[in-house]
Amino acid sequence: MYSCTKKKPVLLAVPIICSLLMTGFLVQFASQVHAVTNPTHHQGMDAPRIDEYDIFRNDRRVGTHVVKRLRSDDRLVVEIRSRISITLIGFELYRFHYDAREEWDESGLLSLSVKVNDDGKPAALEGRRQDNEFQWEYGQMQASSSMPVYPTNHWNAAVLDHDAVLNTLTGKINKVNITRDVTNSSLQDIDLTSATRYRYEGQLQLSSWYNDDGDWLAMQFIAKDGSVIDYRCSNCKQVQVRE
């Protein structure tokens, strides 16, 4: 896990990364909720789908984020991979690896596995649905929540209709208020003029963009040091932000 109090003065990136992955990731419009939470109804899942994102800090590329979706029998398997590297004059000062695997069926999230290597410090989360409850372990902590449960991996737009997410970096449920943002906004290198911007407030604060198909296109938030962090899809269909 990230330590927001790490004492590496040159590494302003540490609190940034802490904020970055604390933000959690996933969402879809109400009309697409059934399709997302019921994988057999999701369009285009006969072959693997891979969405790739670049991660930027103040418009400087610092990492990559990949979401791979594959239908296996009656389940949807989603694999998420993040790699972040902070360098200074050619030397790597900080490294972050994040790997997650989700399984979904007709009843929602079935299982979740997360492995993190935060600059040499490992952490892991393992969870599985039992009846109408999702149970998980994070380190020495055991916790549970009634269904539905949405991990902070952002690909699933169904989270837009809910007020809580499972933070995969802390193992805790975060309360959020997600609202449609009517203010216009754009990101460099990605055309968002027919997407809709949503704002998270509460224990997570960020803006995230989705198109009418529920595809996650971009995310932006302010890190603790005041820098701007962007996730920008590099291979999604480019559309525009709708007010």
C-alpha cells in the first residue's frame, strides 16, 4: 500500500500515486447496468476486449493502465494491470505494480483478487461472494458487505447508480456521491465531446468520462501535492463530452 507520509522529498510522486490508486476505478449508465452486471448480455464479449490507458501527471506520462475482459463459460473475467514508474534524470525513484482479477456472473461480482507491490512493499486482497454478501480479506483484516459490490477499478459503469465502492488499496468500503457534471471539460490528446462527465465526491474525489455504451474513456483528479493526474484511453473510440 502507499504510505502518504513517505519521506522522499524528491518524490512528490508518492502522494500522487497514493491518491491515484485510492481513487478507485468503474461505471455505466442506468440503461446499461443490466448488461454490465450480467456478462452474458454484454455486447462484444465473444473475443477478448483490451482497453489501454496512459497515466499522466501534469501532462507528463508516468505509467499505463490496461483492462482486459474475456467471457469464460457463463462468467465475465476482468483483468486489470497498472504500472507506474517515476524517474529523475534517467533514474527510477519509485515503482508501483497493481494487478487485479474480477469474476462476474448473473448475480454480480463473484470473486476479486488484488496484488500490489508498492515500491517493494507487497499487499493483497482476496474476496468472494457468499449468498448475497461479499466477503474479503486484506492483510489481517476481514470484512464483508451486502451485494452489489463494485471494486475501484472503474471499467464498470454500473457503479454510477451506487453510493459505495470497495477500495482495493485499503480493503475498505468508501462512501461516495456520484453526480452527472454539466460543466464542459476536455483532456489533452483525447476527444470527449460526446461523452458524459461524472463527478465523485465524498471519500473519493475525481471526474470520470463515459460514452453512451458505458465505456470508460478518461479520468482526472487533483493529487495531494496539487498536480493534475489524468487517465486517458489510448485505443478507445474517441468521442466528445456532452454537457
